[in-house]
Amino acid sequence: MKQFFGMSQRGDLEQAVKGLRNPQFIMLLSNQEQFEAHVKKLEELYPRIPSIGCIGMSYDTKVVEKGVGIIAFYDGVSAVANVLEEVSVMPVKYIERLEQDVQTINSNRNDTVCIDFCSGNDACALTTIYSVLNKRGISLVGGTGDAGKVSANGKVYEDSVAYALIRNDQGRVKVYKENIYHAMENTRFIASKTDKANYILGKLNGMPAKQVYQDILHVREQDISTQTFKNPFGKINGDDTCIISIKEVNKDALTCFRQVNDSDILVMLELGDYRAIVRNTIAAIKKEFPKLSAVFSVNCLFRYLLFTENHYMEEYLRDMSTLGSHTGLVGYGEHYNDQFVNQSMTCVVFE
């Protein structure tokens, strides 16, 4: 299979798709003002081609911040795209769509991946989707778009998750997750006084969460929402750690970007040598895929801001381009199989 990337910093969709012929699957990454018009125009240009889209920044070797990016797969893939609606209420109501699509694509664990774009309530959406995918051993990579809107097959949806099942007709697929943080010593907590609906973390080991965060890191209250770039929380999940970003201070509590539950075990994380970690990720992918066709990744907005602040973003994209064709989305949350994580990179590699 092959991967196409086209872009326009001005939001000119026809410029972005210039040279794209016979796509078998398309992803639209647009800006808030032009999103609905771009969805409509894309369907006119490529009718009946499976597509999903969201509002967000895209990239290959450069970042498209406010225009439009088009990512397409062709020459050796099979794809189907669809949507689960009412993700804030009951996405399982639409589960038959996904079950039918899995049958249609005739997929298996080695050659098929699910890519999804979600408008919100990601944890519930992922639990629903993965209940079907897990039975077939199908992996998932995706992310959260902006402004509560996604698209599928030329139609805009709110309160929904758009997904595509993509089968590589010429080889394997595999998903990866990259974590550039590690646990600080002696910072293990039990969460309590949480508000799951509003992602509020009230107390850690019985102490107000804001006070605990400030006492450990010696930061001012007004700096907490940016200190999370270097020191997010981590939720212990078996041998894995799911990163939890802090959104803002809420009195003595902290509002996060993903749900925390009472009795969850959390740790404080600190930023590692991200350049070395990225190099290790690239080396691992090259070792497992000596011949690869494409890489599609989702990078967290906070990673983008951290890398940009440290003048590393362009270098990062150049390093990733050594894999070959690398494209992606800057998301507001990252999906990895059934996990909704923050401040991470997830990707799918096509042989």
C-alpha cells in the first residue's frame, strides 16, 4: 500500500488533494471554520470513497496548523468507514454497524487496524468499539478532534466517533504507543473525592490534590496547567502507565483531561530524555518492519506544545520521516486499543 499527504496552509482543499488519484481511504484534517464545507467538497471530489475527518492540525514533515491536510491510502488496502452516534449517552446502540463492518472487511489480527476520530467521551466510545475489535484481535489507534465534530463518508456528526477499518492487502499492521515520561520516586497515591463526569481529582492519599501537586513540585497555582507538560499524573494499569494531563485548578481539586476514579492508583510523572526515547521508538519500528509502507500517528497537543517550546518539533518530524511516509494528527487525546491517554504518541505501521 501507499500513503498520500497533501496540504494547504490557506485551507484550499483542491490544492491539498492535487495529485491524489484512486484513493481507497481518506482522512480529512481541517480547521473549525471550513470543516463542514471541506467535508462536503471532499465527498463531491471522491464520491463513495470511505472517509473520516475531524478538526485538528496535521503533519508530515511540516505541521499544518490552521489550513487543511489530506491523508489517503491507496494501491493495496481495503477500507470501510462508519460512525457510532450518541457517544455521551449510549454508543452501544449503534454497535451493529461496527459488527457488520468487521464482517465486511474480512479482517484478522495481523493485517487490519481501526483508526478513529472522536468528538468526546472517549473512554466510553473506546470501551464500546473495543468490545467488538477485541474478539477479532484488531488493534486501534485514534484521537480526539476539536469543536465536538467529526465526519464520516461526507456527513458531519456531533457527539459521535467516526471510525475506519483498514486492511493491508500486502502485509502486516501493528500499533505502538510512546511514553516520554517516567515515575518520580515516592509519589504513589490513591485517588479519592473524584467526580467522574467532570474529570475532577479531589484528593490524593486524603490530601487536597492541588496542595499535593504544589508541595511536590514547588509551583505556583497559576503555573499548574503548564507544569503538566513536564509533570502529568500516571494511572497504573497493570504493567502499563496511562498518562493523565491536568486541565486546570478547581478550588482545592484538579480538573483533568481524562477520567480518574476513586481508588485509582496514581503516580507523579516527570519528563524523560524525549530525544533518546523517540530514537528508540524509531529503531524498534525499523527492526520489526524492515520493509514498511506507511506510518500514521497521533501526537498529543501537549506534546506538540512541549516540542515546539523546546524547538524540537521540526527535528522530531524529520526523525520520524526516516521511517518513510509518516503522517498524522495533533489530537486532544490519544487512543491505543481500549486506552484513552494524554500526552502520548500512538501510531500504526503498515508493512
